[in-house]
Amino acid sequence: MLAQCVPFVIALLVLAIELTPAHFIYTGPVLVATPALAAVTMGPVGTLAAVLLAVGVSITTATYNQAWGSQQVYTNFFALFLVSVAGFTTSRAARTRQENELNRIRRIATAAQEVLLRPVPDRLGPVRAASLYLAAEKGAQIGGDLYDAVQTRYGVRMIVGDVRGKGLPAVRAAAVVLGAFREAVHYEDDLVEVMNHCGEALRRDAAVAGASGGDGVTEGFVTAVVVQVRDDGPTAEVVNRGHPPPLLLSHGRVSALTPASPMPPLGLEEFITDLPEKADSYPFAPGDRMLLHTDGVIEARDRDNAFFALPEAMEALRDCTGPEFLESLHRGLVRHTQGSLADDVAVILVDRLDAEPAEGAAAAEGAAAGKDAGVARFSG
């Protein structure tokens, strides 16, 4: 910001010299340099503003000093014209290159997000799902929050997590945990072992990063919650490692699924002696809604330092569909924080569905057919 003010300060300084007894100092070359300086520090608009200011100063000083008609004045104007054209052209070219580079980076970031944080499917077994991700860093596509939901032979398995720290090390940790989760959910029948697998992957990555002297996650940790919804029962199993508990909306009331035995985040296993042997189980009946989220939602503050009221928002929006709820939640967060999120936000919303009517009808039809066949065989 200070560098952008230099061309204007120089032009005003030249004006001050020319309007005082010190005008015997030859300031022409200094004033001519202002468009070139503006082209280096600002875009085309700023360069044009510096050019107009320099021309205005030249006209003012030439008039005040009655220097019109002298060769020096016209030489200064010609030099100012040449430098202005060159500076404006250079500034536009630099801005074009910068925009092309930013577009390329955005495309790469979007591709990385689609691989690392892909939107969850709309329908997963017995639940309907929707997801939301908001990066706190302006212009960023991904950050330190993570989420995923996968249909497996054990049921629907979901994870939401939050990496300590920012920047590329946080993105790397998120990728490590998500990669471990996506692998383990398909062959580990125990939900606790799925979480343990994520912790082991994080520790292995920290050891490799520490041995290579890189900027890994050797001093970091990840809070995470893993949830499983089976097809054969109105319950949800939850394993929580230091993460904000999921919220359950049932019969119009919101409750937090607080773990029975609080555990530290992934990466801090050395501070505990016994890991949980089984997941906590909670009622999750058809018609219920569950929200998995990171602390970027509940710790979002307004200008009065008040936190965002997430349970109240869930109750107020209970009649909305999943996408409608997340869109309203997004707008509410932006309005509450005045568009300035302090932390990343990751959310998965799942609605427990009733049994498919078609499946029930098919089952009834099959039972009737079997009964008829049995009667026929008995009659025969």
C-alpha cells in the first residue's frame, strides 16, 4: 500500500517545489518517472491516475512559472507522453499475465478440491445427504477442514474433521486423514478401527515429514468425528476424537450427541492410555436430521463477539430440504460475520429416510406370491 502512494507523493512534492522559491531545481525528470513507478506498483487504472496527476502538475507549474513556449516544457511533455504510454502498456500486460496466472491457480485449486473435498452424493442408502465447505482465506478453495460420506457394505460412513493450523501443511494433513478414511471404511467392520486407522496414517506422515525435515504435521493434530448409519436399525454410531459433537434434530428439538468418554484429537494418542473399544450409539429414526460440522460454524462471531447460534438455526429451518438448509446456513453465516469468516467451515447434513414404499410393496407382493404358491402346492 505504501509503495502505491509513492508516485502521487512524488508528483505533489514536485508541485510544492515548483510553487515555491525553490523552483530553480529542475524537477522534470522526477515528474516524468511517476507513470513508470505507478506501472510497477499499480494496475492500469492506478497508472492512468498517476499520468493525469503528472500532466496536471506540469500544466500548473508551466503556467505559474510562465514557462510556456520554452523548449524545456515541451521536452518534458514529450518525455512524459512516452513514459506514460510505455508504463500504461506494461501495466496492462502485467495485469493480464497476473489474471491468467490466478485463473490457472484457481483451476488447479478447483481440481484439488474435487479430489480432496468432493460433494457428497445426494442419496446414500438410508439417508439423504448434502455438504457445504467454506474456506476462510479469501480466494482459497480448500483449507484445513475435511469431510466425506461413503456408502459401504457396513452402512453409510461419514467423517468431518478440522486440522490444527493453516496453509499447505493443513491441506496435507486433511488429505492424509481423508485418504486413510476412504480406504479403511470398506474393510474395517469396527468404526473405532476406522478412526484408529486415520490416526495411524497421520502419525506415519508426521514421522516421514519429521525425518525429511519438511513442513509436515509433526506438531499438529486433527479433531474428527466419524458416524455410521446402518440400513437395519434406527440408530447412528459415533466415534468422536476431540471434535464438536454432531447435532441431532428429532421431533423439532435439537440435541448434541456428546461422547460418553471424551477423547483427544488424532495425533495426540500419547496423552491417553486406553482408546475407546466401541462407538457410542444414538437413536436416529426416520424423519430425524443430523448435522456434522466443524467449529468454524459455532465459533463464527458477529461485531458484538457473539457466537453463531447453530442449534437455533437448525430448529428454525427444520422444514427446509437439505440443500435449502445449507444455503440458508451459508447466508446466515455470511450475514452474522459480515462476510469475514475467521475459520474454515465444513458441514454434512443427513436426513434419515423412511423405508422406500416401492420396496415395501415389492416385499408384500413377494410374500403374497409365496403364500399363493404354497397354497397351490398344498392343494396339489
